[in-house]
Amino acid sequence: MLLNFFWRCCVVSAICCWTAPLDAQQNPNGQIPVGGLADAYLILIRDPLVQKELRVSDQQRRAIATLTDELDVTLWTLRNQPGEKAAEGFRKLISAAESRMEPILSVAQQKRLAQIRLSVAGLQVLLRDDLAAKLKLSADQRTRIEKVLKEAESAVGEAARPNANGKSPKPAANDTAIRVAAVLTREQLAAARELLGAALDSSRLGLVRFKAPELESKDGWINSAPLTMSQLQGRVVVLHFWTYG
């Protein structure tokens, strides 16, 4: 009995990082809070911490940089698109990135990247059909997990409201992981641990760079020939956006 309890505690500690979206980190240092994203793949593949974890070579790093620079040209155009159109655009970019990353990374690196991708996605991924199938979750288990996650989300909302002392109590993310773990069988917990791999501190992720888009003008340039980003590399540039209305 004691051994079973100890084993379950070890597994729970391994999946505690899966609660990231319930308590997504802030970004005081310009970090992108990857825990709050539906799919952080386009960020993770360029993240220095992830690349260090994957032990990518200099050649692989250059290949990834070339890929992300190409993707960023399209990524910037999605910023002001309507919600569903932008979401569809992101899905296409992620799919393209997955295909292009396959020959760059080894099988072992791809497996570890998949584990990190799941770990930062949060416990909500358990409700996805593909994950539920891998863990062989029953309909009753999925219902119970959904209830736990809804209660956790509600607790986060409540915590945002200051109490009589003017303070906002912070819900314990680990409690959610423990409650979800209690729904799973020993075999399912083992499968979940295999899917997640070793824990990675998601609060350190998100210090990434994106390739700036070229400056384009439909009406031509004034007082200058057209300039490119490569021409301006290493120089201080002041942009004055002059608009009407």
C-alpha cells in the first residue's frame, strides 16, 4: 500500500507541470507565456531552452532558424486576421513546420519535443480524442476530468477577485494534478508519464525571437530608395508612422 502511494506521488509530481494554462506565467521580461497557448509549437522549436534540452547541433540550429524565418513572413500577416481565419492560418503553419522539422531532428529529439509540447499544453489536452485514446480513458473518466478542470478554472477566476484583505488567493495548481491523477489507473498514470517525459520548467520558456517583416509601401518610398532589413542590420533605425484619420 505504501509503495503504491509512493509510486503515485512520483507520477503526480511528474505531471504537475501539465497544469501550466491554469496558472500561466506573466511576461515581465518579454517572455511569451507559452502555457497560455493552445499550441506553442511555433515558439518551442525556436526556444533556446528547448533546443538545449534537445541538444541540437549547430547545423540543426541553423536549419531551424532558416525554417522559422520563412514561417515568420506568414506569421506576421496573421496578427490582424479575424479569429477563425487566424486560427486556420496558425494550424497550416504548424502543420508545415512539423513536416519541415521531421528531417531536421532525430527520432529521439522528435519524441522529446512532443513530450515538451504536451507538458506545456496543460491538463486540458487529456480531453482531446487522440490523448484519451492513447490513455484508454473511459467516458466516465473523461467526464470526471472535465469536471475537475472546470472547477480549477472557476477557482482561478475567483482568485482574480481580491478578498476582504485586498489580496487575491492563489489556487494551488498541484491540487488539480493530484485530483486528475486520482481519476487515472496505475497503467494510465504510467502512460501519462511516458507521454510527458522529464519535467521542464515552463516559466523559463518563451524568450524567443521572430524575424521582422520587410518594410513595404504600396505608394513608393519618399526621400529614399527602398530599404531592406539586411541593409539596416546592425544600425539604429527610427520609424515614424504617418497615417491619416
